[in-house]
Amino acid sequence: MGFGDLKSASGLKVLNDFLSTRSYIEGYVPSQADVAVFDAISAAPSADLCHALRWYNHIKSYQSQKNSLPGVKKPLGQYGPAGVADTTSGPTPTSKEDNDDEDDDIDLFGSDDEEDAEAARLKEERLAEYAAKKAKKPTLIAKSSILLDVKPWDDETDMAKLEECVRSIQMDGLVWGQSKLVPVGYGIKKLQIGCVVEDDKVGTDILEEKITAFEDFVQSMDVAAFNKI
């Protein structure tokens, strides 16, 4: 396997043909395989090698993420089409200074990639810490205190039974409180009963619907007081 000599036109032609049917050297995302081949190329492919040039520009955009791309970088001879050997030659510096200069020239991903990767890692850690703290923060549940007036049909209505019916209404987010009988005239008394509800779960409309369903005892229901807690 290989691309021939990636520093030559013939090698880039092999790479272009190879990339005509795929987006990356291996797999479906940028990886160390792309980095290995990218590093072996001395310059951008010419415009007539459209597939190789498209890939080259795309991988170059990952310069700040070079070290964090997935996979393990392997020798060039383990990438590319079968039956083509790798003959790409490495740099041959004439001196240590020349070698250092050449390394700077071919550092296509820039010299700050390690610092950028570290900054990105710290940012991810801080975002994760913030998300964890936010998840632990208790959610405020909106509640209301409601005082209801439940009126019977007449003075012969069994008020104890009426209250029993009202308190039999059980709902998630509803807690019944204290109650008392309040005279309204002609010997008739109404049931005044308090409750605490979670606003997202229980409303006055559904309370009225359920209470007035006991039509043998209840004539009507009114909201005497409504306060947010």
C-alpha cells in the first residue's frame, strides 16, 4: 500500500484518484491517517487534482486540532491503494540550523497547536463543571395558596359528606389544608377550604370541574383568595 512519492506529481495523482471516491484517507471523519499523509505533502496539489486539493484544504482547516484528531499515526506505506508502494522521501537537512528552519517551513499546522489543544481542553473542562453545577441546582417549583368557597344546594345538604367528597380529590401537586363552615344566610353554610397547588400541575379550572362533579352536594365553587407562594 502507498501513494508512491507524495512529493511528486505522480504521487499526488495517485492520491487524487484515491480520494475521488472518499472524503478521508480512512473512515468518515478526519483522523491521524489524514495528518500523516498531509504532513508528507510539500505543497498544495494543483487545481487539476480537484479531489486531492479539496481534501488538502479541508484537512488544513484542522490545524489547531491536529494532535486531538482520533486514531494512531502509522507509516505512509500503510495508507493508500493496494499495489502501490510508498517512495516518499523525508527531508535531508544539511545542518542542524537548516533542519530547524525546514521543520518550521513544513509545519503546516502552525507552532501553537499544542497550546490551542490545551486551551480547548481547559474550556471543555470548565463547560463540563458549569453544566454539572447547574444540574445540581434545585429547580424552583411555582406554587399557589388557594382558598375555595364550596356552596351546597340548601340547608339540608350534609356538609360533612360534602367536605369528604372534596377532600377525596387527590392529584399530583395538590395538598388540602384547613377548612371551616361559613354561614351565608337562611341557615345555609358554605365550606371554605384551603389548598396548596403546584402551578404547572393543578389549576382552578380543573379543581372546579372535579368539585362540582359531586352534583348531589355541590351547587357551585368560587375562588375566595389566590396567592402565589
